[in-house]
Amino acid sequence: MAALKSLPPAVGALLRNPVLIVLVGLYGLIQLPQLLLQPSQPILAAAVSLGASGFLLLAMPFIQGGLLGMADEALSGRTKLGTFIAEGKRNYVTLLLGYLAIFAINLVLGFVAFFAIIIGGIGFAAGNGQPNLAVLAVVTVVGLLALFAYLLFAFFIQFYGHAVVLSGSELVAGFKQSVTLVRQNLLSTFGYSLILLVGGVVIGSISGLASFVFTPQPADLPFSLPEFSPVLVAVAVIVYVVGIAVLGGFYATYSVSFYRSIEA
């Protein structure tokens, strides 16, 4: 199975090239200010979060292109920072357009779910506080369909960036190539996605716990939370950043290894 066969090369490439972990770790560091500020200074945290989100929206296509190029190079030996810069610049515009297209589609699906909730609220109000079963059934079905459409869409187009960076495809051709490869390798792609999901849950749980430790807690809570020592907070910060870095670096090498195996 391609999903399992792609694991050893991905792990080996990551171990040979820890620079991939370092680069992804910088992304985790960018996230820290908004996490630290959120409970204690909500207005400043909102401004920092908005700025960070805007920066990441513009920077992620460059980062994605650079990491995929480096991961491909790492699978056959050593990679270097110059590859990150070159591939990021070469594919930036195409990947940015891809991000905007995906964002627009997700926005449409989000609006569908939002209006379903609004309709459900109107049906609840019209029933004098008593839920209307017919309305709730329609809202539930629409919401589930929107969620299913989002997951199906994400599942089939997940390799469009790989097609652009690694195969030199244009954006539309990259989406088509991703859909074709996934359709031809449904079982393998499902196994690959499941492995990433399990890894993401494990690392996400560790990072979430670490985030809870180093994030300042609001003073007006109706219950008291334990005070964490500076040493424990520092350890939590390191665990959080390292968790994101390892997961991101592994995703880069594993996704490229798997893409190459199903592309052949």
C-alpha cells in the first residue's frame, strides 16, 4: 500500500534534513504572540491575530512552494535553504491564486451552513421556544451536506500544490491532476489521510495541552486554575513549537513521498 510504503522514505528524509523542522518551527513561533495575549488583552490580541492571519495568507503560498520543493529534494539526499527560496518565488503567484480559489469555495460552503443555522433559529423562534422537528431535520441535513461537500472537496484537491510545484502544472491543471490521482488511488489516499489525521490528533493534543499551560488565564473566571511555574511554561512553549515543527516537517516529506508514489 502506497500510504505505508511512503513512510520510511519520508522519515529518513526528515532525519537527514532537520532544516525542514526548523523552518516549520518558525511558523509556530509566529503563532505564540496571539496565544499569549488572547485572554489578558483581547483587543490587542485581536489586532495581532488579524495581522498574523493576513501575513500568513500572503506568506503561506511561498512557504508551501518552498517546503514542497525542499521535501522533494530531501527525499533523494540533502536539501538547502536556497531551494526553499527558489521554489517559493517560482510558484508563489499560482499557489496564491489557488489559496484564494479554495477560500472562495469554503466561504460559499460556510454561508450555506450559516444560513441553515439562521433558518433553524427562525423555526425555533416561530415555534415559541419549541423546536420544529421538520425545520431541525432540514437544517441538520443541509449542515451535514455542507460538511460532507467540504471534506470531499478537500480530499480530492489536496495534491494540487504538489502538481504545481513538483509537476510544473498550471493551477487548473493542478486541480484536475489532483482529482485524477485521488480518484485512481482512493484506498491509498484514504490510508494516507488517516495516517496524517492520527498524527495530527496526537501532536494537536500535545500542543493544545502545552498551549493551555503557557497561555495566561483570565482573572475573572468563576473558578481558580493552577498557577504554572515559569520553568513549566517555558517547557510548554518548547513542546508546542517542536510539536508543530515536527508535524509540519513530516507532512512535507510524507506528502511528497506519497505523491511521487501515486504519480508514477
